Amino acid sequence: MPPLKFLLQTAHSPVGVVERPSPGLIYSHTPWYTEVALELTGTDAIALLYILPKDDESSLLAACLDQAFEPFFRLLTGDDYGDAVTSLTARHWPEVYSMLLRSNKVPARERVLCNVATPGRVQWVVADHLVAPQLESIRHERLLDLIGTSARTLLRASNFAIELPGVIEVLGGPDGFTRRLNAVTGLLGATSSIGAALDGGVVADEVFGLAQAALDAVTNVQAIREEM
Amino acid sequence: MTIKIRLSTIPHVLADDELPFVLGFAPDPRTCLEAGGGEYRRGIDRVSVSWKLEPLYLRATILNSGGSTHIIASSGPILNDWWPLLRREGGNPTRPLLSAAVAGRPQTFKRDDVAIDISIVPPGPLFESTSAIVGIERADGLSDDSLLFAHAISLSVIKAALVVLEEYRTLVDPAPELDVSADGTSLPLSVVLDSAHAAAGAIDWTHSVS
């Protein structure tokens, strides 16, 4: 199974057996997974999701964040400050906290934030569980909802120093924060790993702009639907 | 110059079920009969032919099974998991050979005035891998005559197996960064597919889409 591509792209080349069920939506079937490409109207972004077979009766509908969540996850599991960062996460980002918590449950039935092993790497995904009959007709709203959650999680985890209130104090003030941040990001090169997962020659700096545009587009569509 | 390929002079060095991948990446150290540019080795019910195309080796097998004689070139197991998807797709103009295989239609390969109908068959009870096959009519088992006929047309079957690999690339382009095992070594998938493309281009049999 090839590695999963990052959630947001600016170009897309379908692979495998290609199906176009509606304008702007492409399913690429392979023996390993089905890649779902959805053009996000009003943006330069194409969102890629994956239907990963789990067992005979269920699959995961997954959005790949590659290693972008890993530095923040390392802070969550740090020896002397992990509990405090986790506590802040639970209080301010209950969605992220719940997804992480659910990923430990077997069988998990709700949206999870977990990692999957692909050749040569471990990739973070935000994923919904699908039962077999749902595979044939995954609702557009469900795709958008997963894209929204994933883009929001990416933006939060990549910019947690600003987005997560109190985290700098918990990590020991500006000096301790910088030291610990350097330790985790230096180990991973997280931003460059995102760049490696991109398909369309996008530089890593563009990713966060794409994520914000994707999140805005999804939020707008959801708001319009709620008004109707 | 007359080419002579006598079964009795071909060294018996093949394993009982040996059916090599169409592309070889290393010389076969086992003894062989060299005839007309091909290397011949035999087993109980089969004879292999290997053509040298530096740095590659192009390989086919002449197999006697149940009184029928076939020439087979194996495209390897790389497509095995794709067949359910290919059948669901039905056909695709970018994959004419695989589309014909799904429809059960042989495809014609030509050189000069010679035309050969070759079938692409998915893995099944007979073969573990996707294979290009042509039957030799009125063959009397592994006779000297059938070997001589196979000598003349085996490159058409080899070309078909290589074109299948080219069409596989339309499914996975760009090729994922995976290694595949071949001839006891491990090679990047992209190298194998590039080699298949280069080798197919070097064989002067042509496929006319039907």
C-alpha cells in the first residue's frame, strides 16, 4: 500500500480505476484503498480522503495529516508536562481530545484521530467509521464535515502556541516552551514532512493557507445548508 | 543459417513448476542450449527461452499441459489484486490489452506477414500470475517442431506480457515507492516498469487494437 497523500492538494492525478460520480468528485479505486478527491468550490484546494478497508464489514473514511500532528502529540505525552497539556486540550479543544480518546476504544464507532502504518512511515489520520452499505453512497455533507474537522485539527496542532490558551505557561514559560518546541519539531521536521506528502508541488508554507481556505469553504457550505 | 533446437539437447535444469517473470535482471547461471540468440532450458513438461537484451533478459516458457502446448510469458503477480476492479471498470481505452482480457478477447500481434492472437489471462487455477498465452495448434507436445515455432514467435508473447506491465503503469502512475523482488534481488517498482517499457519498445512485434 503506498503512503497516503496529505489532505489538501492544489493538483490531483487520479490513479487506479477512476469513477466520477458527480462534478468535482473523483473516486480512484485501488486494491489498497479508494481515494476520494473533492474540489472545494471557491478555493484552490482539492481535498483528498481515503476509504481504507478495515475488515469485511467496515472501513475508515480518513483524512491524512501525515506527521503534522506528531509534534503536538509529543507534547501531550511529555513526561513532566503531558498531563497539563492534555488538560488544556480537553478544556479548549474538546473535539480533538474526544477523537484521541475514542481512538483507544475497541471497537471505535465515532470519529477518531489516530495513526496508520504505511510503508516507511506512520501517518496521522482523522477518520470516520463506515459500515459496508454506507460505502456506496457517502453523503457530500459527511465528506465536508470530515474535511472541516481535519483542517481545523491541522491548524490548531500546527499553531498550538497561539491557539491553545495557557500552553506556554504549562510548558515552562517562553524559554521552556521554545526549548521543548525545538526538541519535538527538530526531531520530526514536521513541516517538511507535510511538503513531502503533497502531490501538486505545493510548498509547505502554502499548506496552512490552503487549510484555512478549506475550513472557510466547508464552514460556508455548512452555514448555507443550515439556513435552508 | 538453419536454426536447430532439439529437445534432447536442452539441459534439464528447470524446477517442475518454474514459470519465470517475463523480465530477468540477472543472467541465469544454469547450463543451457544456445540457439538462434535464445537460451533454452528444460524441465519435465516445459522449456524456457531467454532472450538477452542488455542489461535485461526476456523470458517465456513453452509448456506442455494435457496434450496442449502453449507459449506463456508471465507479467508477475503485480496485477493480481487489480482484476476485480478491472472487471468492474469493464474497459478503458488507455488499457486496451487489459480491457480485451476482461472481455475475453484475444489480441493480435503482428510482425511482417505473421499475425498471432494472444490472450491475456488473469491468475487462476493454472497460473498464479497474469500471463500472456498463445496456443500452438496441432503441436505434438514438446516436439522439436513446436520448439522451432516457439522460437519464431515467443517474442510476440513476451511483448504482450510487457505491454500488460505498461498498462499497469496507467493504474499507478507515478509508481509508488515500493520494492519488488526479482531474480533474488529487490528492485524499485519504477525500475521494473521502466525496464518493461524499454524492452517492449525494443521488440518489433506490434499490437493492433481491436
